Amino acid sequence: MNIIKNKWIFLGFSSLLVIASIYGLFVFGLQRGVDYTGGTLWQIQFSPVATSTAAFVAPTRSGILDFLKDKGVTDAAVTEQEGTGSYIIKMKELTEVQHQEFTKQLSAKFGAFSDLSFESIGATIGAELTRKGLWAFAITLLAIALYVAYAFRKVSQPVSSWKYALITLITLFHDAIIPVGLFSFLGYFRGVEIDINFIVAILVVVGFSVHDTIVVFDRIRENLRISNGKEEFGALVNRSINETFARSVNTSLTLIIVLVTMYLLGALTLQWFILTILVGVMAGTYSSIFVASPLLVVWQAGKRKS
């Protein structure tokens, strides 16, 4: 498979995805959850048996909103998880006393329900989580870049070791920005919010992606040592990609199957976390094969012409 020959097709496709993601991020932004803005996130699930009797009002999204407005909570947002009897309520910060009082009053009106989760975070803590998340992401990228530059320090021809590090950062940006862009569109059109798990998922994607990219780069390094300059660089890179192609795809496919299964059958509270990793892994698998190595060839060709 001649990937290098068709490199501009693959790089063009990636560029379109990255541009669309950046557009969504700057135009729509990200809908931040209570982890970042502060407030209360409460998930409840009503019992179908209890609510089927005439003693209770059938729970609906609008009914829960009206109930909260009557209690003085005018800025609440309620999302229904269709077919499950589950509702996610986002509102101002509640104390545990208020939480227990609301539980009694909701049960009295709509019937028994299960308290699936309840988290209340102050605005100050939310700002601190945002700052720490950004620092974690920046430090991770810097550490990866320094590691790659050090690991490839003996590979100076025809591409310097620091260029391997820079191209690794470019591919990691590609792999991170695509799920971020997806969630900007999901947030705008579906009201999907990001929480602290989103940062964790992006870091998982970065870690998986750099592993796959280094496997391909390591094969290129080994083949450069063996060929000792006797093979044209583009042909050598293409051969290296083909030698690692099956391993990269099979490794990623195993993880993708697990993630798809968890997304379809797993807990609703982890649905968006799993989707972030799933999209990022797919982007990372693509970039390791069709973006990182072709960029090496493009850079080397540009250096040769200059």
C-alpha cells in the first residue's frame, strides 16, 4: 500500500477535520458542566411501578422544571434520558440539607426514585479544576515532546530528532482537537456538557496516540540504520508504515471494539467519556499511519529543495 504516494489526500482529509473542529470550538465553544462552572448535578431515576398509580403525577421534564420553579430554582436545566425514566438536573449549588428536602418533596409528588448521583461544586473549585486541567494537558505535551526528541537523538539524517518531536505534537493536536470539536457541535446542537472526565479522556487519547506514533517512528529509525542511506527516504517511510500497519490497526481495533461495547451497553453517566476516547482513538490511529509519517516525508522533501 503506497501511503506516501497519496499523502496529500490523507493530509487533506485530516486538515478538513481539524479546520471543522477549530471552527466549532471558536464559533460554538464548549458547554461546560458544573465541574467547571460550579453548581449541582443531580441524576435521578423514577420507578415505573410507583409512578403508575393515581397517587402520583407522572414525571416529565416540564413537570420537574415546574416543580423546581415553584421551589425558587429558576435557572435549572433538566435533561431526560429517553426510555430509562432517568433525568439529569443541573441547577444552582445545593446543600445536603436542601438535597434531602428536595428528595422528599419530589418523591411525594412524582413517586419513588433512585438517587443515581449527586454532586455539588462551588464556582471557586470549578475554576481551579479548569486551571489544573489545562496545566496537566500542557505539561503532558511538553513531556512527550522532550521524550521523543531524546529518544530519536541519534537520528539526525535526513530528519533531525527535534522534527520527530514537533511532528508528534502536531499529530497529538490533531487527535485532541477532533473530539474537542465534536463536543463543541454536540454542545451547541444537543446541549451536551463537558466535565472533568473530558480532560481525563483527552489525556488518555494523547497517551494512546503517542504510543502508536512512536511505534511507526521507531521502525523508521531502525530501517534508516539498516539501509545506511541507500534507500530513498519516502520509500523507506512507506515500507516502515506497511511493516507496522497490521500491528497498529489490530491494536486499535481491539480497543475500539471494547469502547463501542461500553458506549452501547455501559452506564449512561460514562457515555460521553467513552465517546471522547472512542473518537480520539480512531483519530489517533489514523494520524499515526496517515499523518505523522507523511509529514516527515513532506518536511524532508522541503528541506532537500531548499
